[in-house]
Amino acid sequence: MKYILYILLFSTSAFSGNYHYAVEEKQFQTTPEPPLEERNTKNLILVETFENPDLKDDPQAGDFYLEHATDHSFQLEESIKREGTTAGRFEINKSDPKIWGGHRTEMSQAQSTACEEGWYGFSQYFPDSYTSGSTGEVIGQWHDQADEGEHVDRSPSNTLLTGDGRIKWMARWDADKIMDSGYSDGLEYLDLGPIPKNEWIDWVVHIKYSHTNTGILEVWMNGEKVIDRQNMPNSYNDDAYPYFKFGVYKWNWGSASSQKVIYYDEVRVGNENSSYDEVKPGAY
Ligand SMILES: [Ca+2]
Ligand SMILES: [Ca+2]
Ligand SMILES: [Ca+2]
């Protein structure tokens, strides 16, 4: 972008002495810096950096659709952010009205944009107050799209969970075209360690969906590859592919807490031609 700006300023400087001064000042301020490498964005489907101030009054102003119950469910946050000036603050309370049988504030990818293969980057922050007991929470899900005549209440095939103070990945798969509700051929929990508090966690997820042995599931946590499932089934036998949701969803509170707050920033969804570098959180 800086190159483009320079070219514009130089071209206008030929017509005005005032612009000439602006060019010299701009050059002086940025001369020591080499031109920045730009993030490739051509394979991105959805981006949410929470920098659009319109989100404050209209949480639907961005690329994702917010499922939420009240005004406190989603807010722009200025003091805790991964990049730029603002992040998204997601909150649920035990006293909130329920949505689809549970407490949730989740931003969702449009189902029509789901692809057979996708790259997902997002940054997530748990404050000190986030306590996770035995009942657990969904903090990221790749939600399947049921076929006609199939139950819609199946567990997501790929889910990021908190529970008992830890982060876990839950993978499910099934070969049946019409699945029995709640029963999958395969179920695997992958423990990703204790929930880091008061720090941003940068996630990159790559999924090539398959209910056969052609699936790929790769997950990086803060640049370290923590899941690598190649040529294994990782989803259900459906005509349409799963769509990504992030936020927090809780179906049963237990006694560990009555409120959950999580922050998100730097959310990007790319198609099958995308890459780690294209979706990874943080400045370029
Ligand atoms: Ca931001
Ligand atoms: Ca089955
Ligand atoms: Ca199906």
C-alpha cells in the first residue's frame, strides 16, 4: 500500500507545490523502513478484524452473522486486542435467554460459503475470570449441514472445547448418508493443554473434510503444530460442507461459574487455495 501512496503523491506533486512538501515529509517519516510485504488475501472468503466501528451498534455489520441473546453478548473491546485498536468481546450469563436450547454468543460463517477444504485463522483470549468446570463449553465449531431427512442436532464433527480447565479438540466422523442422531462411527478427544489465561492464542486450522480416509485436519496453536491427522476421516457424509462458528456456547452450567467472557480478534476464513500465511493472526 505504501508504494501506491507514494506513486499517487508523486504524480500529484507535479501539479502543486503544496503536495511536493507533503511528499518530502512522508518520505522522511518512513525512509528507514523497507516496503512492507503485504498479506495475500485473494483466497480469503471472510475476514473480521473488529476494526469497523459500525460493529458497536450493529454486530451484523461484518462478514459473520452473530447469534446472540442480549446487548452484552457482543461488544467492541479497546483495552484487550490482538491487533489494531479493537477486538470482539463475547459474553454469556446463566441468566441470559437461551438460543437453540443453550446459552450462546457466536459469530457464524454463512452456510452457503462453506467449502470442501478450508483454512481458518483466529486469535482467542481468556481472561483470568474464565473458569471451566466439568460441564464444558464450545469455543469454536465446524458445524455440519445435515442432509434432508437427517437430524439437525448432531454434534459438530470438529469442535474446540474448554472443560476442566483445559482446551480440547473433539473430532467425530461417520460414513452413513443418514446418520443416527448423536452416534458417530468415530470420536476422538485431543487434549491441547491447560487454558492459557491473559494472553492471546493464535490458531490456524486447515481442514479437508472427508468421511473416508482422504481427510486432512491440521491445527497450529501459537505457531506450533498440535494436531496432524492426514488421510483419516474427519466429518460426516453430507452433501454440504461444515461452516465455522466462533464465540462461546454452553449447554449446561454446573456450579463452576455463571458467566463466560472470551475475546476474539484477527479472524480469517480462506478457501482450498488459501494457506497458513494467508489466515494467520497478527500484523504482516
Ligand atoms: Ca483488531
Ligand atoms: Ca454410523
Ligand atoms: Ca448425511
